[in-house]
Amino acid sequence: MQPTAWAASDPDAVVRLDMVKRHYRVGDETVRALDGVSFVIRRGSYWAIMGQSGSGKSTLLNILGCLDRPSSGAYWLNGVNVAEMDDDSLSDHRLRNLGFVFQSFHLIPQLTVCENIEVPMLYLGLSQTTRRAKAEQLAERVGIGHRLRHLPSELSGGQRQRVAVARALANDPAVLLADEPTGNLDSATSVQIMELFQELYEQGKTVVLVTHEADIAAYAKASIHLKDGKILSVTEAEA
């Protein structure tokens, strides 16, 4: 099925969920991991998604990241309802519109810093010269330009996360998704990484942060709190 374009009255809405549900069966029980979630995220905003274990935030992250599909409802990402896409189209749309930063970095251990940053551009089909130049530029942007030829095993946790952020930016994504990005870092390094996200937001990036830590969520300008698969509250900073 071809995805439907969204000609909405709000052209700045890069993410829109309309009554998204994700239910699945465990034995004889239906688990309502998400149970009718609706919200809009506009370009250039900075959101935190919060909730305790079992609240639905991991399921919501998988939906937002196009790693899972809603049981029902619509998810519009950059103007297209991805819930209607076939697998190949979904993978391509994810590659072109989303950047991921994970708690465990997910760097390829056999590749250098520069090569790790290049990976999304390789899938986009960019030339080696273009990939290398942009990877070096992004490494400088996140403060890791002096470590381009090093392997992940030769880096500190904070340096690895900076590489992961640079890689997430390599496809110039519409949305940067960060899943507990400071979970494996000490307090001082966590502050440095969150300051980096703040800089990216100030430069115009749309950032969506998933966390259970209130001090990390406080960096965001708006937040969604989940409980039992539903939105408990939405808080937006005053303009």
C-alpha cells in the first residue's frame, strides 16, 4: 500500500501520532503497551518522553523509530503516514528521516571513528569522498575530530557517545531520537553529552529524548509522561 501524504494545516509538525495503539497477546492476555496515544512534535523542538518501567515508553520509542508498527492508529513522520508503508519503503523512510543514539552506543567495533560515522551515508549511496569529508566535519562538530582513526575500544564512554551522535547526524535526520543516552555514563560525562544535545537543539535539530531520569529530562523544553500505555500528562515550556 502506498503511504498517504499528510497535507496538514501545521507544516512544522514533523511527528504526529493519532490514537496509536500497540496491543499484543501473551498467552490468554492482551497487553495494551500503548492504548490510544496522540501528540504532535514540531520541527526544532526538544521533547523528553518519560515513564517508569512498563509505562509504554520503550514501545513508543520503537513506534517513533519505525522499528515496530502500531496495531491501529496513524503515525505521520515528516508528512507521511508510515503505518501504511511496506517494509522496504519503511526502511528507506527511517534511514532518511531518523537518527538514533542508544544507551549502549552500538558502534561497530572493527571500524574506526570515521568509518562508524560514515555507515548511514554508505546506505544512502554517497561516494567515499563525500562520506569521508562529511564524517570528518561531523566529528569536529561533536568534539571528536582528533580521534578519527581510533577504534571504539580505544575511546572513553563519553567519546563513544559523541561518535554515536555524529553517526546519528550523518543522514541529516528530521528527528534525532535518543534512548537513555547517558545511561552508561558517569555524572560529569552525562552533563557533557546533554550539553551537546542542547547545542544541537539550539542549532535547529528536533530532539526526542527517552529517559526515566528527571534530571536528564529537565534539559528538554517539553515532556510527555506515560503510564500504563496512556499519556498521563504533557508539559510544554512557555514561549
